[in-house]
Amino acid sequence: MTERDPLAAVAEQVRSHRTDLIALSRSLHAEPELAFEEHRSAAKTQALAAERGFEVESGTGGLPTAFRAVYGDGELVVGICAEYDALPGLGHACGHNIIAAAGVGAALALAEVADLLDLTVVLLGTPAEEAGGGKALLLEAGVFNDIAACVMVHPGPLDIERPRSLALSDVAVTFTGREAHAAVAPFAGLNAADAVTVAQVAVGLLRQQLEPGQMVHGIVTDGGQAANVIPAEAAMRYIMRAADSSALEQLRRRVTDCFRAGAIAAGCQFDVVDTEPRYLELAPDQWLSAVFGEELLRLGRQPVGPGEPAAIAPFGSTDMGNVSHAMPAIHPTIGIDAQGASIHQAAFAAAAASPSGDAAVIDGAVTLARTVVRLARSSAQRDRVSALHTAR
């Protein structure tokens, strides 16, 4: 194999596995599994890598549905993240079946050139992106420690080389009062449901003063068990988002004061508990992002560049943001035809198992693989990511 072959070789490898990769995507889509319950999905995703000779470790980082599949022993270690959790009631309305299949395709392709490029390929099965912060937990467990750069691709309505995401904090709020008979002695009770009502009103009023990019949304998860009993306990689940971690921390303090106001008004106690690690905003590597965009263009796609309106609007929140703060990483989007729908809608779930979704699997795998090839072949960029890795 000549020095000029790797870019063509990885594309050929992805396309040679087209049938298997699309079958994987469709199979994941047909059997959606929720966060930390993705046992079938994890097994399916790692199967093709195992057949190719990857060394597979299941349950990596202490998460039963995570895995780590490694090929090669090159000096440059590159990770490819494969998500596969689904949404309650909506299935793969975020297209994680495409993410997993494209990640496997890129890993299989890079295995073919790993020796030539002095590369170690690490395919990471990362559970619980929708809820639970799987990547943040794997980071804390040291699973990413040997990885110098990390890549993945996410489906969306458009091709975007460097999308934005919001920092996120997800909390469970519990109010504790005192039960009483609602007719005989309501004055003896401390109504936890009243605390919820006041807290929600306070949050609603706060929204007028939120900074651009700050968001608050939540639900009541427990409002009492019987209408004739003053509830001693009530609970909420709230998500707070902001443009960056600093703005998120400010927002969290203000929203917590709203919870406190509800507790004071109703004479109750309250408790706020993080339900998962906080998600940091994406900080994608500019060089890797630009290369990914160039490779999309080579495939005939038209990626939205940085600064364009579609790239400025945030693309939800993701635990890949945590990875991107730890090392050079990218989380671009690859477009599928969802008939005007966006992620987390039923129509997007349907599109994730359509011919357009299948094309995204193949194009996403080719583009990821070519991006890593170009990283491995650039001595300046190898030195850069290696220096950053050494400094961690």
C-alpha cells in the first residue's frame, strides 16, 4: 500500500461493509433500549469489531452496557464514540442507531490502515447519553486516559461541521412537609404540593430575567397520592441549560432559590440532588472540525460552517461536551431527510431508519475515518494532540 492510499482505502472498506453497517443501524432502531439498559444494543455494536479482530472489553468503566474495542498498537491512539441509547416512548428519535453504526464503520475502516499510520483504534460503546452522562462517567473512570483525540458523528436535519451545545444540569427536587386529613384537620398539615406550586410559579417568573441561552424545564413527578390527604411529600425533576458552565452555575443558584421559596412558603424542607453528571458545552477541536467539513464536501454534501445561523443555534446538550473539554474531539452532525422534523420527534425516529438514514451511516463512517487518517498523516497535528495528551 502506498503513502497516498489510506484515504481511498478507508472509504472502500466502509463501502465493503455497507450491508452489515446498515443492518446494524436498522437492528438497533428496531429494538430501542433506554439509558443503562442497552444490553442487546451494546452486544450488536461490538460484534462486527470483534469479528474483525478488535480486542473487546465489555462492562468497561464499571458500566455494564459500555464497552471498549481496541485494534492496533500504534503511537497515536484515537477514540471513536458509539452511542446507542434511545428515548422513552420515541425510540431512536435522536438517531443513535446511526451514530453507533457509523462509529463501527469508521473503526473497521481504520483497522485496515492502523499499521500503516502507526495508529491504535479504540471503539468506545458509550451508554446513557440521553440521561445518565455515560461519557462523563467513563471519563471519571479513566477509560479515555490513553486516548489523544476522539471523534463521533450525530445525525440531524443538516450537515454541520461544528455545532453548538448547551451545558446542562439535571436535578431531582424533593419537598417534605407533614400529612394531615384534608377535611378534618388541614391546618395540621404542611403541604408539600403547595411548595411545588410556589416553586414552579417562581421559576416561571424568573424566565423573564434569564440570560440568552439559559433555559429551565421540568415536570412534577410526585404531587401526592390521595386528594383527601395533605401530601407530606412532593417531587419535581428539572433540567437547567446555559451557553457555558459559568452561566449554568449562575442559573442553578437562581433556580435553587425558587425551590427554596416554595419550601419556605409552605413551611416544608427541600432537597436538590443531581441525577447525573453535569454536561459541559461542546468545545470542538477547530482543526478536526474543519477537516470533517472538507471531507463532507468531498462526498457531495454541503456542511453548514461556523458562524452560519444553523450552526449558532444550540443542538441540545450532550456528554460529548465533557470529552471535548478533556481532549481534541468533534461532534459534527450529518444530515438526514426528516421532512422538516428535528431530533426528539417521531418523524425523526422514522427518518433514522430510512434510505436517508442509511446514507448517513455510510457517509458518516467514511468522513470520520478520513478525518482520522488526515490527523494521523499530519506530523504537526499528531504532535499537537500528542502534546495535549501528555499535558493532561
